[in-house]
Amino acid sequence: MPRFVLMTRLAPESLKDADVRRAMGRAWLKKVKSVCPEIEWVAHYALLGQYDFMDIYDAPSVETAHKVSLVTRTEGAVFAESWHALEYDEFLGLLEQVEP
């Protein structure tokens, strides 16, 4: 299955209370799992920098990744950006195919 990385930024007020943040995170995960049950979660990280969180997951299609991003936005993220990630060995295989 293709791998995707979801980068999110939340409104500052959603990060002021750990209990509220925990409840919001659980609600988000429940909604994603109900809309996209075929997703396989790889990792979830809190970050420093311009993004608050990074989620890594496998999904069967780009359309499914779009759904994850849409759920994320409807559940309170101010910003959500999704990237398709390719394992390094797969990348090298592609590079070999396009080398002059």
C-alpha cells in the first residue's frame, strides 16, 4: 500500500489544555477510522516547528489520503498537508529507470 505523511497545524487555543487536546485527538482518530477503516497507522508524532503533528500511514489510494486530510480539516486542524512517501530503495529503482 502507498505510504502517506500528514502534516497538521492546529489553532493555538486547541493546545492550551492537555485533557481537551487528548479528547480532540481521540475524536479525530475515531472519525478517521470510521471513514477510512482500511488505513494502517505507522506513527504519530508531536513536532517542533511550523507543524504541530506528523502522522504516517499506509492507504490503498490517493483518494483515501484525501479523505484523511478532509477529516483532519473538518475536525479542527487549521492546516493539513499530505505527502506521498516512497521508500528509499523504491526511489533508487525509479532513478535507475530514468538515468541517462
